[in-house]
Amino acid sequence: MKPLTGSRPLMAMGVIFLAACAGEGAREDAGVVNVYSHRHYDTDQELFRRFTESTGIVVNVQTASADELITRLETEGADTEADILVTVDAGRLQRARSRGLLRPVSSPTLEENVPSNLRDPDGYWYGLTQRGRVIVYAKDRVSPEDLSTYEDLADPKWRGKILVRSSENIYNQSLLASIVAASSMDAAEYWAAGVVANMARTPQGSDRDQVRDVAAGVGDLAIVNTYYLGLLFNGEDERDRALKDEVGVFFPNQDDRGAHMNVSGAGVTAHSPNPENAVRLLEFLTDTEAQTGYAEANFEYPVKPGIEWAETLEEWGQFRADTLNLSVLGELNVQAVMAFDRAGWR
């Protein structure tokens, strides 16, 4: 990584932006930024509205799945109108980088707002929000004193008790990639095989389904994202809100590397027609107003230090977070998928 500090690097980047757009004058529009987004929340639309209100730059948004958006960027190539790709999970962001779909950008604001482990080392993408991948347990059947680490979930004492999503899920792939990074490929395969042996059923459903089924007694433990727990515990469905009293939330590995974290994040596209506007939007989304909005409405942990958490997150308490640079999750994705396949995790 080559850190850029002060105003000179930013000015140099601006020259690069202008040069890149010089041959596309007809496409450049100083009042627009076009976003391809995997996120589909009202919070995001409100933040885009506030950005337009404060800057005059209109935000055009097209939403689809991450894979669809990445494929679309590949197909459009230099003719794309997209300025920013927004998606969830660092593994997907790294995938977009590896396919040449993002460009490196830098600014003092981005570097101040986003800790180094939550952004690409070379500036190809930046985290916008954080989610922890935690253990949910049935309060009436499991004591939190019996829980410790992700690795412990492979212990035979949990035979027939674990609920978890498919290995095709990117969140699980990134979790296993973090285990590869922390230990080794052999350790990751051993863990995956142990969890398979301890599953209460064949993987199925969403993170929310795992939580509901822990409460229903299908299994005693589940591996889920904190973001989904916040939505369940504060949603409109009374039965989902009642889950808060039936399941507990445990942050693993507090005595060593910390709980696994991931991000939703964004990067400026390789052929962005409005890259300066794109950087301004990224700066806005990582600064105090937007970070507070994400936390309060979506139950996501902010990336910017010092932002107050939502009440539900505060109730779960402070915890040690793994500080692994999240770009590693994408770099080790293939190894994680291989480990899942060898373990028979379907």
C-alpha cells in the first residue's frame, strides 16, 4: 500500500480523472452520479436525496443482485454509465476489482473516515457499513459460557445442533476465508467438516430463517449476520420481535483475533464518466450524517469511528472485532470454496 496524504495526491488524482474523461466529453455530466447498487434500502434512497440536496448532484440508482451488476459492468465495458458499484461483502468487491471493473481513488476524507482494514489497500473500494457474523443460541438450551470460538463449533459436543446457510452463500465463504487467513487451509477444511458433522439439517434458508428455527427448536445454534438480527428484533412481525427474548447473541473469538466482520462497500467504476462526483458521494456516505443514518435505520455498525450505534447493537455490548484487512476475504475465496466442497458442505 502507498498511503496518500495531504492535498497534493488528491489534486494529482483529479488530473487523472479529467484526463480519463477527456475523450468522453459527450458523456460527462457534472451534475450527475450513476450508482449500480446491490443495496435496496429506504435508508440509502434518503441518503442519496440528502446528498443531492447538499451538493446539487443528482444520484441515479439502478438496483440488482451483485452478480448481475458485475456481469453488466463487464458487458458494458467502456460504454457504461455507471460511476459507482455498491454491494455487500468484501469478497464481491474484491471480485469486481480482480475483473478490472473498479479504479483506485483516494482522498483525505475517505482515508480518515474508513479504517485501513475496511478498505482496499490500493483504494479500489471502501467499506460503507459493517456487519458481524456471530453465533445465535437458544437461551433455554445453551449457556453462553459453553461458547467460545468459531473453531469450537467443530467440536462433537455440538453434534446435531448447528443451523447454517449453504456454502454458496458469500457470507459463509468470507467467514471460512477468514479462518484460512487466521490458520491454514487444513484448519479451514477441518473446521468445515466438523460443522457439517454437527449440522441439525442440510443447509437451507436465509440467516433470518436460521434464527427463527433456533427459537423453534430445530437446532440450538446458528451462524448469522448481526444486521439480520437487528431487522428481526425491530421488525413489524410480532413473532420476529419476540425472538429477542428466545435467542442470545454471542461474539466469538474474544480472547484472540476477534469476531469476524464484513462490510457493504463501494468502489468507483473503471470507466466512470463522472469520477469526481463519485468520490464526493463516497465521501458523503462515509461521513457522519450518512454513517449515523445507516446505524440508526439499518442496524449496521458504522465504519467511521466515533459514530453512535443503534440501541439494539448497544444492548449486545462492546466486542473485539477481527482487524484482518477485508480484501483478503476476496483473495482467499477460491480456497474457501474448495474447503467447503471437500467437507461436503452443500
